[in-house]
Amino acid sequence: MTALPLEGVRIADFGQIIAVPYTAQMLAWLGAEVILIETEQRLTTRVWPPFAEAEPGVNRSGGFNMVNSSKLSCTLNLRDPDGVALAKQIISVSDVVVENYSSGTMERMGLGYEDVKSLRPDVIYLSLGAFGRTGPMKDLVGFHSVINLFSGLASVTGHKGSHPRIMGGLFPDAFSGCYCVLALLEAIYHRANTGEGQHIEVAMTEALGGLLPEAVMEYTLDGTEPERVGNRHREKAPHNVFRCRGDENWVAISVEDDAQFLALSQAAGNLGWAADPRFSSPEARLKNQDDLEPLIQEWTSVLDVPEVVEKLQAAGVPAGPVLDSAQVLADPHMVARGFVQSPEHPEVGQRPLGAFSWTVDGGRPGIARSAPLFGEHNQKVIQELLQVPDDEFARLLKNGAIS
Amino acid sequence: MLQQGALVGLKVVEFTDQVAGSFCARLLGDAGADVVKVEPLGGDRHRKNGPFPSGVPDPDWSGLFLYLNSNKRGVSLDIESPGGRAAFQDLVNAADFLVLGHNSSEIERLGLRREQLAEANPKLIVTAITPFGLTGPNSGYLGDDLIAISAGGMAYATPGIPDMVGDPDLEPPLRSNTNMAGYLAGVQGAVACVAALLSRTIQGTGCEIDLSMQEAVAAVMPFELAHASYHEAKARRPEIFGVMPNAYLPCKDGYVVVMAVMEAHWRNLMDLADNPDWAELEVFSSGVERARNWDALEPLLLEWTMAHTGAEIAQLAQDRGIPCFPAYTVGQMVDSAHVKERGFMRDMEGPGGQTFKLPGYPVRMERTPWELFRPAPALGEHTSEVLQEWLGYTVDQLTNPGVGTR
């Protein structure tokens, strides 16, 4: 097994909701010691559903536990000067600070980049914002839906003739988080070579804007706005999802050339399709997909999803199941590859979650521990790491600087 | 232009026929690495994709190719010919990274597993991005963006909160008309590459990274997976948000998200709607009640949204701290003062002087800033240059049917 790259690196995590917590979780999986600094006065995912067995509790939220595994939890009141002083002490022994509060919040608490740099000159400090930290919209509140809508992604998502749709999965947070991790690893490498820290700024709207190069190019060439085309493709046909036997079951099929279409026709037991002049070339299939799709639909509708996938893949046709979240976590292929891991959590037991999307020399760099309980590591962080004596710790607990 | 990226001095060989591998290698080039894209003699498939500045196909001016391959040099080799394969192996022997992006069967067929490549170069990091990974029961499956988005769970989850499926029979799972899975896998591939680089500084040797596009899609949906993991029930579409209004509604000129789940936001929203009598009804007295009685509330809210444009609603609401936002077209995004002031879009010029823009980079790094320092290469543009500079090839060695020079 390869050495974990971030052993000995400490992260002060001021992440909110998903994007930066997800970022710091990836760093934890890579071996960093991540101290999550939580404030009881402004909890988010900890008090939001989904809860284990729908029973609320600060340690029972899936939304929290799935983006905070392998971290230490330290609960400080950042509205209290003593709480802020403790946060500064944590930062002064950390290599990296990450935050995604609203623009200006860290600065108001005295924890902005300039403040922190005086505590730790080589600090790597990352700020993520929905719209970034500059520009006329920097103060706008933006959840994933707003980011979908502003970036234009919704405008290229939707069924033909229908309105713009919002992509599922709250992925803008995690996708932006991947850019954050990339930038932080680069910065850590740069610091190892030069001794220099730096400030990093990420805008979620720009991470999504980068998904649309063709649409941006077409618009800026001649003002053309993209049409919504459902699951269809500009060069491939058939290219869609088709209903299979049962309720809410679909298979995705994508064909790009005549050989694949012939194989599809054979697998479906209908060589007539490949012989039909309406479907005899990629151009013809693109033009006549309204005629072609119902034929394929008729074939798939009496079969189970795995049956269609196996038949088509055996014939050399790209096809896959349309999985829902529960099916993703139970997928035998992804389970066998180690993507699905189930760390033991003291209050909610084993809950499957998705790890890194890659293996290293066949092993999965993965989840060391489940998410921390609320304030689980206050003593470890404040007393052992910061060396705050017993009586002072008791005072800070009593006056509420530590929750 | 002087490169200042964090990865200056590192060498990358890219060999891929999918968006994911190309984007992964581009991100390494964006960070300053010397990226050499190896294309077949006929050129990378994305050279055919467009759009094209003149509207006429031109392999050197495909928009998708330009975007995926800036900050790289281009070498053209037929790696299935002896001469091309030898040059490819020499490049790999000199590289820090080899980025692959194909179906897994193609990687096996071409003998591109790390154990087959790294004997002469133990420091080599091989990153293979494939639809379903190099191992596991489905590793031989073919796939593309649609297949990965579907098998990774994102198509089923779309439309996402607060958008909803009207009639499930008429609305099958949905993909975005972009190469989204390729970008998701590409950026995760770049993360894996730099993580492996840091590991290499500790242990001295490289490694093989096996990244699955299916998993790269699933990995960006932790919240969606949490629902399945914690409710132990199948997440059905459509699912109404538990606290309302967090809704995606039509308005006078398009669509708008109206989000007022906090009581203060709700009261502010009702102020904006001139405090109608129904705002005081018991059935709308809390976010949970408003979700329970959404069928009654939706038409009432629609009266207000349909009387205003998306921009008006957003302005009125955001002034009161309510997070509402209209659906932008691509043009509205590109032309927005915000995008302009941040300089996100980059100006490009086509072969006939056509001007257009492509998205820039979403990360600003103080000491290792991103720059567009090199446009995407023409086919075989740097074959001679790179083989001479990296490997000291002579003119004789360059004259080979498997080596494509211009």
C-alpha cells in the first residue's frame, strides 16, 4: 500500500454545509489530521435530515456524517472572544485553513487570511464561495440550485421543448470541493518545494461554468443559445434511457457507430433495424430517432435491467443501468471494488458511504473513521494539542467558549 | 510566458480518447506541468466535435478540443506500429505521469498497465480513467458520459431539489447535455495524480491509479447517498422538500427558485407579496405545514411569481436576504457583470479572425496562478520538438511511419 500523502499535515476546517466539509474529508482520507471547528450557535447539516431512522439528533444526520468522516470535532463558540482565541491557537499549529462562510465572515471574526498569516506566515488558506469572494454578486447567498441556475447548466439540462432543469445530487458542492482539494494539494507541494504558503479562492459558479465550453463558444460566436435535448446527443443515436420491466427501472444505451448498431440489432433479435434505411447510418439514426427509440423501448420494456445490460455489453454496445442511490450503495461491482465503505459510528452503527473514486495499486485510500460526535475531540485538541491546562479548560467550558 | 504553476518541471504523457483523461491532463498542465498529448496519426476524436469558429469542421479548431487541450503540447504517434510504440515507450520512460482514458479492454489490449510500463521508470505514476474501472465484475463494460451518469446515480436523481418531476411516466431520468461525467472524473483524476506525487516524495516510487467514471459520479453525491444510507428507503422521484417553500417555479419570463424555508424569510416573502390573507392560514403556519399543504400553496405563490420577471423576484428577494434566483441562459451568465468583472471567460480568436470565448479556471491561487499560456496544439505540432527536447531524437529517428510530424 502506498504511503498516505498527507500524514503529518494538519487542517483547520471551518467548512459549512457540504462543499468545504467534503473538501476537508478528502484531505482526511489522504491522511491529514482534520480539526473540524463547529459552533453550536450555527449548526447546519448536523440538525438537518436525513437522520438515522428519521430520529433527529446532532450525531444522527446522514448529511453531516457522510461529509465529515475521519475528522476530529472541536466545538467552539466563535461569537465569544475566548472561542475565537482558541480557534487562532488551532490555526497557529495548522498547515491549512479552509472556509466557506459568507464573504467577510471570517474577517469579522478576526480569522481572515491577513490575520491568520501573521499567526502562521506559511499558511495555506482556502476560501470557497458560491460566487467567489470578488465581483458584484460575491455577497449573494447561493445554494446548489442557485449555482445550477446562474452557471447556465440548467439551461442545457431538460427534456426537449421543456424548461431548464436542476441537476440532481447537490453535486456543485462536491465538484467544487474536488477543485479545492486539487488546489490545496498543489499548494502543499509548492510549499514543500519553496516554503511559501498562499491564499486560494474558489467560485462554485465558475466550477460549473467550466462544464459548458461548447455552449459558451456558440453563444459568443453568434448569440446561439443551446436547445434542451433530453438525453439525446449531438452525434450519437440511439442515446437515451429506456424503460425496463417493473416500476421505475431504466437502462441507458449509447450507440455511436454502425458496428455498435448492428450489434444492438442482433442482441435485440431484430436484424431488420440495421437493414432499415431510416437507421442505416449515424446521420440517418440521428434524423430518425423518433422512430427508432420506440422500437428499442418495446424490446427493453419486457426485460429486466441487468438482462439488457449484459446482453448489450456482451455484444459490444455501451449500456448501463440507471441506478438510484440505494442501488449505488448496493452495486456488487462498486462494492467489490471497495468504493462503498461502512465505518462503525457509535450512535448510528454502520452506514455505507462512497469513498474515493479510485484505487492506488489496487487498494482504496479510504475512510479511517466515522464522523465525530459533536465535540468528541475537545479535550484531545484543546488540552493535548494546545496544552490548555485543566483549570483554564474548565473555565472555558463554563463560560461557553467551548460547547 | 513564464510558468508559475506548482507542477513546473514535471512531465506528463497523455494518451486518451475520452473527455475525462484529456481534462485530467489539462488540469496538470494548468498547474504548470509539461503535458504532452499523444494522439493517433488521424488525430484525437474530439477534433471532430466542434463547435467550429467558421461553422465548418476543421480539426485544429474544434471548440471542445480547444478547451480540453490548452496548456499542452501535441505529439502524433501510431502506437500500434513498432516505431510509434518505441517513441511512446521512450516518452513514458522520461515521464512522471502517464494519463490514460479509454475503455479498460483497450488499455489491456494495448499493454498499458503500469506493471508493463514501469520497469524502466519506477517513478512513473499511471492514472487510468475508465468507465467502470480496471478491476471488478463489470470492468470490461464499455461506457460513455450517459452510461456513467446513469450508472453513477445522477440521472435518477435529476431533476434535483427543489426541482421536481411532474409526471414520472413522462419524465425519465435525465442527463445534462454536457460531458459532465468526463469533467467530474477528470478533476478527481488530477487530485489522484497530485496525491500520488506527494506519496512519491515520501516513498520514492510511483503507483497505478485506477479511477472509475461510474464512481466519480457517485462520489460527488454524498447527500443523495446519505438519504439512502440513513432512511433505508428507496429515494423515490419525485420527492418534495421537507420544508417549504424551497421551490422551482415558473415566473413571467422564465423560471425562478423561491427559497424561504426560514420563518424570517417566509415573513419577508409574504411582505413582498403584499401580505395576502392566506399568509395567515393555519395550514401555512410553518415550513413543515407548508410542505404538507404544498398543493394548496403552490398556486397561490404562482400568482405572485407569474406577475414578476425572474430578475425582479431575485432583486426584491435578495434585498431582503431571501435566496431566490432566476434560471439564466448561457448568454445571461456570460454577459453578467459578475462574470465579466471576475474575468472568468477567456477571449479566443479563430483562424478567420472570429472572436469567441471559452471558460477559464475556477481557482485563483496567489503564488501559483493559473494562466492560459499555450493554446491547444495542432495535430502533430510538437512531435519533432518534444522528441528532440525530451529524448534527443535525431532527424533519422523522427523519420518513421509511426511518427507523425508536420
